[in-house]
Amino acid sequence: MYALIPSVVNVLILVGIMVYFLRGPVREFVSGRSTGLRDEVVRVQAQLRDAEQKYTEFSAKLQAIDAEVVSLREQVRQDAEAMRVKTVAEAKRLAGSILVDAKDSSQSLYGDLKNQLRTELSGQVLDRAEKILKERLTGEDKLRIRREFSQQVESVQ
């Protein structure tokens, strides 16, 4: 046990010397570390505030974008509806114009066809009448017709 006392005294002396010489550097280290940690906490808090501010700002921008998207969709829907109405109106106008043109064309074709049929029919009627007259006309009828024609020509002169 007596052998243990000198070792304990040596350890106490060593601890005393270490406390005497290392008290300043340890205090500076602890103080510096404390200051560094405090500064780091302040910096992290500032970054946290900046992040929260940016989050709020971006959230507001996202809400504004959502509102703008809704507005743009509504505008596109209104534009499409207006275009549809305009297209339908233009189609109706063109349909009316086509209908009027078709009626005019059909009436013109009808009139032309009617005149052509009359011309052909009258030609056929005259041909048929001439054929019938040639077949049924006697020499006496021919003389009578010539006389009547001559009398009519003379009365006109």
C-alpha cells in the first residue's frame, strides 16, 4: 500500500501540472468550440428562415400558377366555343349559298332542257306530220293547197 502512495502523488502532481498548463488552451478550445457552435446554430437558423421564406414564396407562386392555369383553360375553352360558333355560322352561310346556287343552276338546266325538249318534240311532230301528209295527201289535195297558198300570197302583196 505504501508503494501505491508515490504513484498516486505522481499522478496528482501530473494532473496539477496539466491543469496549470492546459487550463488556458482547454478554456480557449471550449470557448472557441462553444462560439463556433453558437455561430453555426445562428447560421442554420438564418438558413431555416430563408428556406421557410422561399417555401412560402414558392407556394404562393404555385398557387398563382394554378390560378393562371385555370384561367388559361377557361380562356381556351371560351376561344374554342367562339371558334365553334363562328365555324357553324360560316358553314350555315356557305350551305345557304350552295343551296341558292344549286337552285339557280337546276332552274337554268330545267329551262334549257325544256327548250331542247320542245325543239326536239316540235321537230319530231313536224316530221311526223309531214310524213302523214305525204302518205295521205292526194293529187287533188296538193292542187287545192297550192291554190290557197297562191291566193294568200297574192292577197298579201
